[in-house]
Amino acid sequence: MSSQRTIRPALLAVLVCAPLAWSPGHAQVGAAPAEVPPAAARPGQEETGLDRLFAQLAEPDQPGWQQIEQAIVAELSKSGSPAMDLLLQRGREALEEGDLDIAVEHLTALTDHAPDFAEGWNTRATAHFQAERYGLAMRDLARALELEPRHFGAMIGLATILREVGREEEALDILRRVHELNPHRPNVNAGIEQLSAALEGETL
């Protein structure tokens, strides 16, 4: 099963979240699985700085949530290797310049050499999406979320695609998971409200 629809700029304004940078296009995605692994604590592992940041971000009354979110994005962008960080930087620069083939080349080298680095897969998903390779984008997002189930940028990107191809219930479920991680972001909350209203109308 496949569907082809235009992704509206208005929808992007509601759902897009850094570090993903989705652009308008025609989404054609089959019935690929869209399961997001649970963002539960990892047994047997000590709490990390990233764990503490996510715990702080989830606090309902968190006045500094934007700074915490930025710190999380920065942490997710660290591969632990200067060479891999350079590949990520070059891939992002190529994306900004609109050179998608070069971006994919750098990011594929990154995912080949650092297959456990979630942000490499997430950023390559952005490149695939902008190149209108939507199936590849979804697969890369799925891999990013296997590695880091709390990656809210990948989750929002996946929800954006799912909503546009008519899989609203799955998109809503993912956005609710994002809300659990970050209850503060207005665009995610608006997306949840819109999808909930649409699905409730369908069942009446």
C-alpha cells in the first residue's frame, strides 16, 4: 500500500523540531512499521548527563526547558570521535547548501563507520527526505530510534510523514510519546490536539 500527498508548509510549522529540517515534497511511503521503542531507563546502566537532562526536561514546571532541549540536541550530536563529528558537520553543511548527494555521501560514511550513533541516522534521514527518498528516510529514522528511543527530533520527523500518508493514529501515538519527554513544546501540543480532534471526528 502506498500513498502520495503533498506535505503542507502549515503542517511543517506545527510539527518540525530541530535538529530535523524537513522540507515540502510528495510523501510516498508504504506500510513500513512505525514503532518507536519505549524510552524506559536502561537496566544495569548508570545515569548519564543525558539522562539527567531528559529528567529535567520532563518536569511540568520547567522554566528553562528551551535551554535544556538545546543541551540535549548538543549531546545527541556528539559521536565520541572527532573524525565522526567532522563527518556529521560536513553532512549538515552540505544539507544547508542544498547539496543532497554530497550530504548523503558524508552521512553514509558516518553511519558505516559509527553505526551506533543515532544522530548520524537521523541526519541522513533528513537528507533522504529532502531528496524525496521517503522510504529510506523512514528506515533511517527507525534505526535512530532503536539506538536512542528518546530522540524527539526523529520522532517528530516520523510523525510528520505518518500523518501525511494517512496513518494518523500512529502519528498521534508518537507525538504523545514526545509530549511525555517534553511537555512544553507548543507545536507538538498543537499537533496532538489537531490529530485527536480529527480522529475523534472520524469515530463519531
